Amino acid sequence: MKFLRNLSRLLFSRGIISVLVLMIQIFIIFFIYHFFLDYIFYFYGVSILLSIVVVIQILNSYQNPAFQLSWIILVLALPVFGIFMYLWISSQYIPKKLGRRLNHLHKKSLTALENANIYQVPVLDSPVSNYLSRVFGYRTFFGDATYFPSGEDFFPDFLEELKKAEKFIFLEFFIIERGYMWDSVLEILKEKVKNGVEVRLLYDGTCSISLLPLNYPEVLESFGISCLQYSPIRPFISTYHNNRDHRKIVVIDGAIGYTGGINLADEYINEKVRFGYWKDAAIKIKGNAVNTFTTLFLEMWNLSSEQQESIYPYLVNSKTTEKGMITPYGDHPYDREEVSKNVYLDLIHRARKYIHIMTPYLVLDNELLSALKLAAKEGLEVVIMMPHIPDKQYTYLLARSYYAQLLQAGVKIYEFTSGFVHAKNLVVDGEFATVGSVNFDYRSLYLNYECGCLLQNHKCIKKIEKDFSGTIKMCQEITLKKVEKYPIFQKIYGKVLRLFAPLM
């Protein structure tokens, strides 16, 4: 079974698919040269003309310049395959259909929240709050928050809250893998179903490749647990499968909400060792802000289901004495708004003292790269914490390709020597922080469904910053001298990867 899982991961990895694509391109060139040598001039002329037409189309498309550049390079370097891939992907109907459905579902969610009087005391404290509220309806509320600096801290609290559930439990995760963690959760869920609690589970379809059986939703249904997969993997059929549900959301009775980087698999609580010690984080919130996670979950549920569920029965209006502010938010790839990226940019530009970032991946577009460099040049303390033991070698080398530029601007970079950092945290000046599922890479910022929790002037921020300060003691600082000593092949490989980073 383990062999089959590893084989499936290899066969459907982007690296293998890229190699196959390159081989097809080489075969086409060889075939034309060998059998149609007399017509090679005409073929070359037509391919150049089509490439120019497609490049013009790309330049006029609604895309980030980094994506445009990658597509242009691909079209000009591999005209046969590049043109075909671009036209095929840009003409896909399903993503446009999903975008329309999501917009419709989100409007219904906002109407439900308004009618339920959940917005009785909306709080607007900053431009980023206004942006999230005015454009998407993600309001800011007073609420309680508890930060968990590791999976081991998160897990016992999570189990206890599940046991307390009386009405409903919503779970949405990118990864679920059978083992101690998931088995422990499943036993509680089965017991809760017997006691009349409604349980729904939504997980990303990539799990069906190697982590869970294809019929696992039916298995859970037999226990009374409603279960859906978002976009089960069907290789080579449709490009919308490139947009994954990377969110981590838990809602319990509408009163408790969780998010962060932690999935339901044993490595996240260090029950299993994969890449050294797994450093992750999560946050629990209470209060009316939980309703945002409820609506985000049900929007994805309704997107994945033929039946449309009403949101009204699951909204809860609660009171709190907490004065700290919480803004949960979601992001998806079909609204032409880079919500998560804009939140990050706003907080980076807002900083006056320091910017502290934890992220497993670092694949920056020009705007984020420029913002971080400018902040460091202005004298702010900008610190990025990365893993020293990577889960994917190519993403690690790609991240390292940014190190020299950042270090030269004054950004400090640390690598967690004990293992793998999977937390996605940003702290600014001790006044603002985000915790969620959003990595500092193209996939999270542009392609996936994501979620996060913005905190403003909340006492919980001190705990997030304390975690950062404590973890940095277990890191090694990366200097320009160290970067200069990296193997030359790794440097070249990382720089080449940057050409196609937006498409990876």
C-alpha cells in the first residue's frame, strides 16, 4: 500500500508531468524535422505568428505580470505545447462557472448574516478592516482568541471542544490521513452522531490520490457523518483541479472556530516524524466572528454539493466582553481579488517597527518582494523564518533564490534547524497579526482556496510574537556569506525555477 501511495504521488507530481510535457515537445519537433523537412520554414513561420498573437492576448489578459511573464516564456520557448496549454487553460468553462456560483453563494451568506442581525456591533478600525468589509463583507468583531504554538498544544483542546459539541460540527481540511490523530477525531465524531449532533466533513480531493480510499466519503456516511470531497482528482481532464481547497476550518456549534496551518495527519502533532520536528500553529476564536467561518464552510459545501443548504440555522449571535478585534476572511481564485496578498501587503506597509513572518514556502511576486525590501531599507526589523529541513526540495531551492536580494536589502532570514516550519503567521509591531492557511507563495496567494484570521490590538498577539521569539532561538541565521557558499547547481536550478514559479 505504501509503495502504491508513493508511486501515485510520483506519477501525478508536477515535476513528472513537466518532464512528460517536455518530452512531447521534443518528439513533435523531431517528428516535423524528420518527416516534413521541406516544410520546416512554413512551420516555423506559422508557429512564430501564432506565438505573437498569443503573447498579445496574454499581455492584455487580467493576470498578474509574473503569470504573464511565465506564460510568455513558455509560449516562446515551446510554441507547440505552450500555445496549446495557454489556449486550453484560458478557455476552461468550469472555473468561470465556479466563480459565478461562489459569488452567488457569498451574496446569500451576507444576506443571511444581515437578516440574523449578526452585524449588530460592527467594528472598523483600520484600512485593511475597511477593505475586507467593504469589498467582501468580512466584518471585524470583538472576540476571544487563543493561540496554539504547536500541533501538540492544539490537539487536546480541539478534542475537548469536539466532545462538548451539542448541535453541529463542521470540519474543512486540505489533508486527512488515517492514523492516531484522525482516528482519535473520528471516534469522537461517531459518538457525537449517535447523540444527535450534526457532523459534516469537507476535504480536498488530492487526498484521494494516496491518503484516503476513493470511497471514503461513503465509509463516513455509513457512520452518519456527512462527507464531501472538493474536486476529486481526475488527472488531465480539467485545469480547475489546479485550484485546491487549502483551507483549515473547524466550527463547533457556531460558538467555537479554529483555523491555522494544522491538518488532520500525525506529522502535524509530531506523532509521526517526516521532516524533523513539525512546527505549526493554530488559533481558536469565540464570538460573532465565528459566523464568518460558518459561512465560508457552507459556501464551499454548497459549491461541492448538488443540494444547497441554508445558512440561517447555523448562525449564532453571541456576546463578549473582549475588546480585541478579530476579522476572519476567505480567499478563492475566481474573484480577481488577491485577498490574502492584499492583507499581507497592507500590514507590511503599515509596519513602523518590525515585521515577523513564519512561512514554509517563500515564492514572492514583485509587489511582495519590493514591499519587504523597502521596509528593511527604511530601517524596520524584517525577519522571515523558514524551514531548514524542507518537505519539497524544489520549493526550498526556489525560496533560496530570493535570499540574496532580501539579505542585501537588510531583511533577516532564519531557518528552523530542528525541522519543518509549517505555520503561516505574520506579526506587525505587536498590534496586528494574521494566522491561517496562507503561505507566502503563488499557489496560496493566487490559485487556492484559503482562509485566515486577522487580529488587531488583541492580547493574543503577544502570544504569537512570544512564539516567534522563542522559535527563533532554535534557528540558524542565514547570511550572505552562507548564501554565496551554496552549491552552484542549486543556485542555477533555483533561478530557473523562478521563471515558471507562478505556474508550478
